[in-house]
Amino acid sequence: MADGDGYLHVSHGFDPVFDERSRVIILGSFPSVLSRRNDFYYGNPQNRFWRVLARCLGEACPQTVPEKRAMLLAHGIALWDVIASCDIRGSSDASIRNVTPVDLGRVTRVARLRSVLCNGTTAGRLYHRWLETQTNMPAEVLPSTSPANAAWRLERLVARWNESLSPSLGEGR
């Protein structure tokens, strides 16, 4: 139930994607309303995450949740968010307050991560504040794939994400 300011206390609602072969983790801030409704990451069709990632990996853009999971795991990529629960208005990262961070140990106890990439400045700031001490790994903050980040066109996002993703995965693309 929303408070008088329109804030709703929301729990993340779905599991991270990872396995023992995951070498890099990509962290967002918190799932959007559409992602929560679709029960998976980057569920807003306007978000360019899946298009950017597929292009960086040389894959067709996955359409279904099983295809998205399979693409991530085939390339050694874990995916999660920094926040386990928070108060939020709609999907606005700027409105996030009363954060409870995720337990990143859930992933690091299984996967041998080499790098942490954050999708956007909010994820990067929150990772630094809440999770960096869990991993002892600095995060590289990449430009957000959100449609709100209109200054970054798809081609520019792909080029920038590829600069960081290829070395993290140890693949020369």
C-alpha cells in the first residue's frame, strides 16, 4: 500500500541469475514496475538492456525468460540488482529510499567473479555504499540502458558496454 507521498514498500521478488561459471556480474538498482510484473529483469520493452547485451555478445536478442537466462549463463554473466527491498514511487530510481541491500554472498559463494559492472549511476552508487565491502571489488559503472537515458543512443551504448564487457569475460570481441 502506498503512503501519502505515493511511496510503496516493495521487495525485489525474483532470484539472481548465476551459476558456478559466472565470471562477471551485472547489477541494476531495482526492478521496474514492468519487470516486477513480468517477474524478470529489464521487462520494459523500451529498456535497451537485452539489445545491448545481445549485440555485445554477438547473439540474437533473446525474447523469452529462458532465452535470456541461457544467454547470460552461456557467456558467464550473472545478473542481479543491488536492492532487495526499498520504498519507491513507480519505477523511479531517484525516488528510492529505505534500502535493504541484497546478500551478494549468495552469488560469490558459488561463482568466481572477476568483475562487477553496474547498469547506471544509481546502481553504482548503491553498490559502493552497500555491497563493495562484501566483494572487495570495485564496480565499473556503465551508462544506463534505461529509456530515461535518452542521451545514449543504442550504438553508443553497445560500444561503451562492449569496452567493459569483453575484457571482463576474457573475450576479444
